[in-house]
Amino acid sequence: MSDEQDAIDERVQDAGERGDLAGLRRLADGGSADAADQLIETATGLGALDELRRLAERGNRDAADQLAELTEE
């Protein structure tokens, strides 16, 4: 793994631990699949329905599934 990828992974982990949706969004929008996954996980944990809706509207199936589960309850 490259030093650049290690740095991105560390930023994803840090942002996830802090619940930093904006930071995760920036990383995901920059092309990090790990950040996108972490963004969905963090948004789900925080109940951030607007973020999950945004991702679902952009075609993210995992976000749509999580949104459906949260809004069923």
C-alpha cells in the first residue's frame, strides 16, 4: 500500500471516529470507496437521514438500503 493510501485510510478512520460527515464526504467525493462506506456507516449511526438521502439520490444502493431501514422503524 502506498504512503498516500495510508494517509487517506488514516483520515477516513479519524473522520469516522469523530463523526465528521463533512470530512468523510470530501474524501468520498475525492474517490475513496472506503470513505464512502464509512460515510454510510457513520451517517446511519448518527441517524443523519439527510446525508443518507443525498447519497441514495446519487445512486448509492447501500445508503438507500440503510435509509429504508431507518425510516421503517
